[in-house]
Amino acid sequence: MKRLQLLSFLILICTSLGLVSCDTEPADPLLVGQQPEATSAFHVDFGGSTYNATTTGAIIQDGTIQILGSKTNAGYFVITVPGVTRGNYTNAVIKYYPTAGATDFYSNSSSTVVNGTVSIASINTTTHKLTGTFNFKGYWGVAGANMPAIDFTNGVFTNIAYTGNTPTEPVGNPLFKVNFNGATWTAATTRAVYASEYLSVMGIKPDGTSFMITVPYPRVGTFEFAAQQPDPNSPAGLLAMAYVPGNAQSSYIADAGGWGQYSEYPEYTDTAIVNITAIDIVNKTVSGTFGFTGVRSVFDMDNPTTDEIETITFTSGEFSNVSFAEGEAPVTNNIFTAKLDGQNFVGTTISATSFGGNINLGARRGAVESIALFFPSTITQGTYTLSALNTYVAMYMANETPSGMFGASGGTLIISEHDTVNRKIKGTFNFTGGYMTTETHEISDGHFDVTY
């Protein structure tokens, strides 16, 4: 059970390592954040089957978006949206021509009603691609023909290349909120990181409470825990969600049903889902929705055999217009070095941040592997004993599986300088990573000199 609480700390620390600037990353995250060229798609269900277009295209001009999907020997769709920004349109014109040379068509309007919705989820002005959804009831356009109406459902268009004018739109205020315990929690500060291997979003309140969400790959789409445990060395294992209560309490984390460390508890149900609805490359913002059941272990120092958990259900989570380029300029001189089992540990990301009354700093190399320290923000010059669960915490994470996490079973942290006004801290550390495991790793010659 102690190990389960350790995992909560590790997930929190690993997730937060992705939410600050570092001295080894490019100043502009877009330089590393572009995805491989995505394939376009246009499909919709009607008449008992799915129509998959073989040709797609779009044009933006005169304040409208026109989207085309056609299929050999199966006709074509034309969708005209009266706007050039993201959003839901109930006044779009949608037409389906059953054959390539047809002059008559099914439309979302009859003599008495206009129906259906077109949702523009993403307009990527860098790659000139459109993504969205649509549905409508189609009425035959020839009066008196007595043709039955057709329901067109589950319509999706993805990465449709467009030509014409590049749209611009105002960016709204950032928002991050979620419901739990009968109330709505709303962040005062938001931040995000857009990288080639992951997308992370965070909301923070002045009382030290915070939420952190990390999904593998920066793309529009829905993310849930895989049915089977992923390769721990793959970025696909990066889905992580956490609620940090503040006051140095352990976090509530989302865990995978079926193979996660909490899946053995019948009172825990995996409800984790993240839906990234828009990534605005021009304005550098991300929007989406989320929900999950957070879980943490109950650890009683007086009764270490206690085997209980606590859960909180988080619903109707939403973040919008969260900037992944705002905040202070990247710190370019942060230092965090160490040796792992006698070999230099060179991090690709160096992080240092303060929230919830604690300072969290460390280095990550690759998608997951990291060394991290976690201690009170009121720390002063002196020598402190490192552990896995108490006030001064040290961790080595080899991968995201339970067997890949190594909390300190002994070690020392020495703070040589701490300037709380300018938020600079300097010190050294060493520890043995192997709390409650038979495998151990030696972290030695640790040194940090960072601004947080």
C-alpha cells in the first residue's frame, strides 16, 4: 500500500515535469511540435452503410468555408459554412448529390425547416487543414417526387486541405474548470506545453490546488487508457491526469482499468477521458474537455497494513484557449545534473516549479524517464534526509509501470542557497532509488542551480 501512495507522488512529479520551460528545448515549441503529415478523411453513415470519400477538398473565401467529399460512382457532398472560425453552425447548407453528374440533390432544408449541425473543430492555418463533424436529415430537392428523407449521421471530416484566404479569429480568455464534490473548481492560472511527444495542460488556484493533464502526441482527438498495458518505453503510455489538493497532500490520479495499480480495488472505476477539441497553431492555444475518477491510497503511519483507497469523481471538465506560449521567457541557465548507476544522466527537459506549497524540480530524458526532487517551498540552507513518502522526496522513474518507479530509500539533500525573492535555489543530492523494491538504482553527484 505504501508503494501505491508512492505511485501517486511519481505520477504527479512526472506530469509536472512537462509543464515548465527548460534550457534544452527550442524557445518555440512549434519547432518540435509538428506531427507527421496526416491523411485526410471524409465519412458519414446513411442507408445502412458508411460513405468514405476518395477525394476531399475545401476552400475559404468571402467569409465562408466550403467542404467537398466525393466518391467514385457514389456521388459527392458539398458543405457550405457561413463563417470562417471554429464553432457549431446550425445554419450551414449541406447537400448530397447521388451521382457525379446529378443536378438534383438531398439537402438539409425543406420548404419548412432547416436542420443539422456542422462543427468546425480545428482550422490549422499553418498546414491549411480543416477538421470537424456534421449530421443532418436530407430532403430530396424535387417537389412532388415523394422521395423519403434520409438521415445522415456520424459525419466526420479530418485534415481536409483548404485553399483561399487564411482565417483569423479573436482568442478568448483562458478557462480551466471541473466539477467535483458538489461544486465547480475554476483555475486562476493556466498553462500548457505543446511538444512532439505529448501535450500537457494545467490549471492552478492560489490555494495551491491544481489539475494536470497529459496526453500522448499533440493532436485533436479522444484519449482514454488502452485496454492493454502499453509499452512502458513508448510515448503512448503518457496519458496522465492528476488533482493536487495542495498542502503537501498526495494527489488523486487517474488509473487504467484492467491493468493499472488500482484496478484490483472493486471500489475504483476507470472513467478517464480527454477530448482535445482544438489546437490553434497560430494563436498557440489548446481547448478540450475531460473527466476522470481520481484515486489515492490511504496510508496510516500508526497502522501501516491499512489497505484502503480514496476516490473523487471529476466531471464536466473543460479547458479552452489555454496558451502554450504564455508566461515568462524560458530560463536558459537552469542546471540539473546527476549520475544514474555511475553514468551521466543527461536530461532533455529541466524543470523547476512551485505550487501547492512545494518546489518540484528535476530532469527528464525521452518521453518518461526522469529524476525529480520534491520539498517545501520554505526550505532553507541545511542538510535534509530524502525518502519516498515524507516531506523531502526524491524519485527516479524509469518508465510508467509500477515496477519502473523508484522512490528514495535513503539519501541526502543539501541546500546551499535559496533566494525566495528571486526564486533561485541551489544544492546537491544523492539517494538510493528502491523503496519497497528488490531492484535498486544509485543516483549520485546530483547538483542543481535553478530558477523556479
